[in-house]
Amino acid sequence: MKTYPMYVAGEFTAGVTTQMMDIYNPATGEVIAQVPQATRQDMERAIEAARNAFDRGPWRNFTGQQRGRVLFKIADALRKEAARLAELETVNMGKPLTESEYDVADAVTCFEYFGGWATKIFGEVNPIPDNAMSFTLKEPVGVCGLIIPWNYPLLMAAWKLAPALAAGCTMILKPAEATPLTVLELAKILDAIEELPKGVVNIVTGLGEEVGAALSASHKVDKVAFTGSTEVGRLIMQAAAKSNIKKVTLELGGKSPNIFFSDADFTPAVEGALFGCFVNQGEVCSAGSRILVQETIYDKFVEAMIEKTKTIHIGPGLDRSNKLGPLISEEHLQRVEGYVEKGKKEGARLVYGGKRLGGNLAKGYFLEPAIFAHVTNAMAIAQEEIFGPVASVIPFKDEEEAVRLANDTPYGLAGAVWTRDIFKAFRVVRAVRAGILWVNHMQPTYVEAPWGGYKQSGIGRELGRYGIENFLEAKQVYINLSEAPLGWY
Ligand code: NAP
Ligand code: MG
């Protein structure tokens, strides 16, 4: 059995209690590794290390060029290990190998992109009217807690580590308890980079309720950047409010509408509906899980979705012929199955799938993708985030109704619209209250463009120039240039 230590203050450690937790392969249900189940005390140590590394330097006094070079070195090292990391990601998380390969490549790009930003951080001169100069300095926000989910383990780590490092912050990363392995491999890469001072990056494995909560409640942490459920996002805000008003950015859940007008290019549209909802087993925050289809093409569209879904291979991610892997855990599979039952009880028509796979897949957590037709937007399967391969297909009459349904949700992460009418597309783009809108596509994501949600899908944006701003404070400096004596007005 492989065991991985965690990474605190530049040392690999099993933690104070040396208690370990099992890590599973969701395709087989087998334990594949053990990692430390850290305690609050371990988290305190990691926070202390990050605090020291920030307050006493030398990291924050590095030039942008020096920090940038560290990020480029991380990217180079990741690229060298890409094949091995992609395989490990699939073994630990379940997703198809090709998806893991994209994720690792995107993580490399992310470190390179933010490595470039390290030399492009600067403030501005403020146009004040008096004989004085006012300018803004950008400074690192300080010690950051980075808490990530299990659906894109290495990539989510990169989205947070790369901009935080570029900005000159120090940090504690808490991977999801189910998927710490690629992140712990990344720790070895970080450790081998001599120019990265000890304590700048700390990686603590363990349970969210314990070490994640300790991180977000700490008085010594200046900011928490969190990706995960809306429910836990609320707890993070509460903890920040009750402790030291630390800065908080949140990337939370979604129930994104994918809108199909009758004039859409039919075949790519059907593919886009399925890909948008089922990719990564539907374990995607921006999954287009509400598929809104114009009445005039509704029956034909649902029929085409069913036919196409029959051809999707499901099985272990390491076999390249499989497009869908297992869900993350037995518990999560049961939760998703619960939604399939709920949808039936609510009166939606299950027109395809939704069954757990048996036979040689019985030990893994495999679920046939499910398609529900004649769903109304008020049903739980249309309102709640399922985070699995369950599509709710909802009919609409016209543009006005499509927009109304699209916005009838507590979430606002993403959405897509499919039509050949550019004017209609843009009207819908403007009318849908969400942070990301795609036209005639769903899910492409670029490190150069902002990512994040309206409404209960979060606070703030990651990636693009917003990504670096998240980890910076603005300091306004005033210099009096008047030689006249100062006095009361
Ligand atoms: P989750 O349960 O909210 O967990 C996310 C992270 O928070 C994990 O590391 C978890 O640790 C930790 N955590 C749990 N309880 C905590 C607490 N009380 N205090 C601090 N940290 C705590 O979410 P998940 O099940 O891993 O991921 C699925 C969710 O993430 C979905 O809702 C999805 O929409 C969202 N998501 C959003 C985005 C986006 O960009 N908006 C991207 C991906 C995922 P443990 O694993 O140890 O519990
Ligand atoms: Mg948990």
C-alpha cells in the first residue's frame, strides 16, 4: 500500500497523530493509498509556517521575475510528469484518462499564465485635484487558505496556487478528502524547486469539517479561496465573519441552463446537450443540467439525445474507449440515485438510464446517464445540484419563457444558448444572470478568461486578470507636494 505524507513547512510529515485515511479507486472500490488524516494541531502548524514565510520573507520580497520563474519551473516539472499524473488522477478520481490529460495540460498552462502575470502587477496614479500625488500599490493579500473539491483535483489546485504564488502570497492548500493524490505528487515537485522558500506552500490532507474549518476560522489567515458546495461556502463565510473578517472568494454550485432554440444546428446541438451535462460524469459545477428545448423540436431532440446516449461507453477511465467513468464514491452514487428516484416521484418521465451498473462494474460506482423528459422547472431535479449524469429536459415556448426559466434558480454560474440567430443569441446572453455564457457550445474554459458565478454560485472571479486581483490588496499612497504650511481649513 502506497502512503503519502503531507507537506508542512517544507517537510514531508505524517502529522502529529500519524492517523491515516484510506484513498479509493472509484472504478474498483479498492483502497489504493493512505494519506494523513490531519488534526487541527497540524493545520495550526501549517498556518504558522505560512505566516512565518509571509511575515519574515524572503518570498514577498522576491521580484516579479523571480516569482514568475518559480511558476515556470513548476509548469515545466508538471509537464515532464504529465502522463504519470494523468493516470494517477484517473485512478483516484475516476474520470476518463483523456479528461485527466486535458486537466494536467490545463494545470501546466495555468502555472505558465500566472507566471507571466507575476511581472505585470502594478497599480495606477490616481487623478486627484490637489498639489499632491496619489498612487495605488498592489501588494499580496498575505496568508491564504485554499480549499478545493474532488472533481478536478490537480486543476483546481493549480487555479488557486498559481495566482496566489504569482501575487507573492503564502498558502495552505486543503485538497478534498477523496482526491489528495495528484496534489501530494505536486508537493514533491514544489519541494524540488530550490528557489521556492520553505513554508510558502503547505499542503494539509484531512477532513473538511476538521482541518478545512480550522483554516477558515483562523485569525492568522488573511484570505480563503474556496471551491465547493454552496452549503460549505456559507460555513466559510460564517467562519470568516466570526474570526478576523478574512477576505473570501467562493466558487460554488450551479444548475446551469443549456438553451436550445428550434433554429439551432441540430446535430451539434444534441452533442452539446449531452457533453454539457454528462462530461466528467456530470460532476462539473457548470454542468448544463437543465436542458431547455423549444417545444417545436422537443420530441425529436429528446429522441436524438436518447439514441446518442446509448452509444456512450461507460467503464474504468483507464480504458480509452470509455467516455464516462465512475462517480466519486458509493455515498455520492447513492445520493445521485436518490435524485433519480425523486425525479420519478415528482412526475418527470425517466426516458433513459439512471441505473447502477452491475456485472464486472459492480464494485465500482458506475451509473448509467439518466435523461428525464417533461420536467418542470419547479421540480427538485431542476432546482437542486445533483452533481452526477442526470439531465432534466424542460420544454419552452418562446424566448421570453426560455429566459424566465433560465433565471428561475438560486444559482448563476453558467449557461449556454444554441441558435443561428446572432441577435437572439446576444439578447439571451444579456438576459441570463450568470457568470459565464456560451453561444453554440458548452463548457470550454480558458485560464485567460474569468470564471465564477452570480447569485448563490459564488463571490468573485477566478482566472484571467481577476484571478491575480483576488490575491492582491490595493494600497493607496498620498504624497504631499505642496510646500505651503499645513493648517486647519
Ligand atoms: P464540498 O463538500 O463543499 O467540499 C469542498 C471542499 O471543502 C473539500 O475540500 C471539503 O473537504 C471542504 N470542506 C468540507 N466541509 C468544510 C468545512 N466545514 N469547512 C471548510 N472546508 C470544508 O464540495 P465537494 O463535494 O467536494 O464538491 C462538489 C461541489 O463543488 C459542488 O457543489 C460543485 O458545484 C462545486 N464546485 C464548484 C466549482 C466552481 O468553479 N464554481 C468547481 C468545482 C466544484 P472534504 O473533502 O474533506 O469534505
Ligand atoms: Mg466531507
